Amino acid sequence: MRIFQRLRQPQENELSRQDAESAFFTTAWHQGDLAALVPWEARAVEVGARALAPRDALRTLQALWAHDRHLSTLTADALARMERYLHFAAVKARRDIILQDEYGNFMVVVLSGELAVNRRQPWGETMRLAQTGPGDLLGEMSLLDSGQRFSSCTTLVDSELAVLSAEALDDMLVHDPALAAQLVAILARKLSVRLRAVSSRLGQQAP
């Protein structure tokens, strides 16, 4: 009996370690109420998303990312391996994919169509921050920290999207850590570039 106990303990420890790893992006950085998180599965139902054929959608994604300065560093093999971690969906116009101030844990890549990025100001005015198109990323900061959304993202026309959730990123971290590390590094670099650009604009507006 003791032999079996000793054999079982390392296995249980390994499973516990994997469970901890699997929650790295899903819960480890989240500062709010986990029950308030809005996952892609729930949002997909709300907006009536329709699943797309993965292979065709992945080819579109590969073609778009080939022209991105940072994402083009992912090899064709790496992009092919990403297929198992992505959801591909078609969404009708005038659907809210992301809502300001909600807690979210998924990122969206625009494959086709257009989305508006709007922020509601404290005094009630709604400001258009950006209008995005094919190849653009939305929501990557909340993907990494499961935090509150800074703005809302709404489809202006019928659009096709690729979605990466925190759960899928955790799964990638466990089963394909090299791919996960490369993707997170790219997202961090793109976020840094975006934040520097915003900081520069704010500095130019200072008196």
C-alpha cells in the first residue's frame, strides 16, 4: 500500500502543478470578481455568432499577419499550430463584441469587416477612438490580465473574427509553451508600441 501511495503522490503533484499552470492567464492576474468575467462563449451566444470553417479562416489570418511587423515573425508552422486554440466566427453588423468596463478574458482578431472602438466618457459623451479592419487586434490587454475593458468594440458591418481566450492561452502554455511564449512576447511588444504612441499624443497636447 505504501508503495502505491508513493507512486501516486508524484502523479497527483504533477496534476496539481498542471492545474495551477492552466489557470495562469485565466485567473492568476484577475483582480475582480471571477463571476463577473464575460467569456467568449457567453458573448458569442449574445451576438448570435456563427462558427466558420477553421481551415479557411486560418488561411485568411495567415495572409493578414504576414503583413504585420510583429506577427509576421510567427512561422507558417507556428500559425498552423494555433488553429486548435482559436475560435473563428461570423458576426452580424451592430453587435457589441466587447463592452466598456466589463471584465473580459478574450482577444479578437478582425478577419474581415469593420469594428468601431468607442469609449463613453464620465460626462456622458461617447468618443470614437478608432475604426478597425482586417488584421487588427482588439482586447489583448484583458486577454493577459482578465481586467476591465477600456472601451467598447462594435461591428459596423457583417464581420468575421478569430478569437483567442485566456483558457486557450493557458492550454497553449501547457501543451505548446514555445508558441505561447512567442505569442505573449509579440502581444506585449504591440501593447508597448500602442501605449508609447498614446503617451506621445498626450505629451503633444500638454500646455
